[in-house]
Amino acid sequence: MTGTVYKSTGSWYTVKSEQGDFIECRMKGKFRMKGIKSTNPIAVGDVVDYELEETSDAITGMIHHIHDRKNYIVRKSVNLSHQMHIIASNIDRVFLLVTINNPPTTFNFIDRFLVTAEAYGIETILIFNKIDTFDDTTLNEQLYMQHVYQEIGYQCLRVSAKEIKGIDTLKALMIGKVSMFSGHSGVGKSTLVNALEPSLHLKTKTISEASKQGQHTTTFAEMYDLSFDARIIDTPGIKGFGIVDMEPAEISGYFPEFFKLKDQCKFNNCLHKDEPQCAIKAALEKEEIAWSRYNSYLKILEGDDEHYRTDIYNEDRIISDKSRE
């Protein structure tokens, strides 16, 4: 039998069959996914083959095969630095939720996420959530951040899940697709899913006033069928986003604005750091490339995993010019 993984708890997997039934399944043995060193060989979104097993308590399943994935998105494992954690697979579109100050989302975090999505061929749209909470300063920060990414070519939406603003536009982008919501804890992923589909009643929590950080409400990634011909994968909040399996020479290729200029550099193997006649650095000096993006690039290039096991929230949120490095 064949089905799609809708929920993964690490040991049990909720699989939706081709007939529309849900069954709890376990994994048969250990899977090795073509060289992928992953802490979770089966992820939400995977298409799997399984066999039914009947016990005295219930009918369960045993997964024995994972179909090839069209894509997947990963981050570095929190506890095992040389392995990765597959967040979800077979995704049509990712929506990265961004908030300015409750909690703060940094340029560095956004850029790491976008680089990974580019590497695995997944379209990403930025959702600036909680616009109902903005004062003048926060609004200016948000509009500047939006400007940076729109200039590169990323689509951006301004949304208020609380006041149901921008929801119709978001729905239109989700119809007929498998979408994933991601972002820090507290950016409003579950609240936004509830706004899209109120009948789901997903649990939500408020931001900690002391730390301005979110509290985990989604423990495991889970897919939901929505009433308007769409599926959404809601994921646990991500604190840091460690980059995996990228060689230094390929990193700039996942920055679209860098990639457009790479062939104008004097050296084919230019890392855009210390080399002379570098087109990226020349564009940077002309403010044709945002300094925030270049700073993120250097941190990834140098292997700085965004204080992966420490507090990232002390990082400057907005870097609008070279003087604010």
C-alpha cells in the first residue's frame, strides 16, 4: 500500500492512504537515503509504501520503502553537528514567516533559510506577520526589510493573522499546492493556519515578555488538508538554522543577486572576499547589493552557524548600511 506521511513523531508516522484513510505506522529497520546523513530518515511529505499489521489492539502499518523525493528542506541537527534534520519533503512552496520585534527575525536567519531553499530548489515567499502590532519605527524596519528582498526578486506578503489581513492573497498562492510554514517560535505559524482554516483549532501561545521569544506550540511537523484545495505543513519553530553540505565555492550561487554578477568577476573561483576586481564587492560599494546580505554571506562562508547553540536574538535586526555592521 502507498500513502503520504502527514505527521512524524520520530518513532510513529501518521500516513494517509491513497483511499484517504489515516493509519499509524512504524519504520521497518533503518533507512539509508542515498548518502543523506539524517536524524529523521522519514519526513512529513514523504510518499511511502507500507504493509498493514493487525494486532489485538489496532491495525497499524510498517513502512518498508520511501519513494524518491522531488525536494526537501533541511537544517543542521541541533545535537549532531555532522548530520541534518529533514524538516519536510515534496514541497511546492515555502512561506517563511517574519516578525520584526515579537519575536525579532534577523537578516542572517532569513538569508540562511533562503540559501537552503535555493539549494534544494524550493520557491520561498516571505510573510511579514503581525502588521497590526507595528508602530512607526517597526513599520519602517519592516518596509526596509521587505524592500531588500523584493529588490532581489523574492515575493513578500504583509499579513495580520489576528485581523485577517492579507489572508485571501495568501490562500490564492496556496491553492492546489503543498505549502510549508516555517520561522521562529512565536512568529504566528499556528495562528495563521487557524486564520486560513478556523476549524483546525491549532494550539497557540503568547510571546514571553521577558525574552521576546516564542514558546513552542507545534512539537512535530504535521500536514493538514485545507478546505480550499490546499495542503499545509506546519512545522516547529526554528531557533537557529545551520547550513549543511555546501562547499565555499557554491554558496554565492544561492544568493540570486550574487549569481547574476559572478561571471563579471576577474577570477572564476572568486569567493567575493579578498580578491581584486570582484563584481560583487563593486556592486556592494555602489549599494546595488544590500550589506545585510553580504554580511550573511560572509558568516555562512566562514562557517559561523549563527550562534547555533546560543542566543541569536542579540544580533542586530536591521543592517541598512555599511556603518551598522
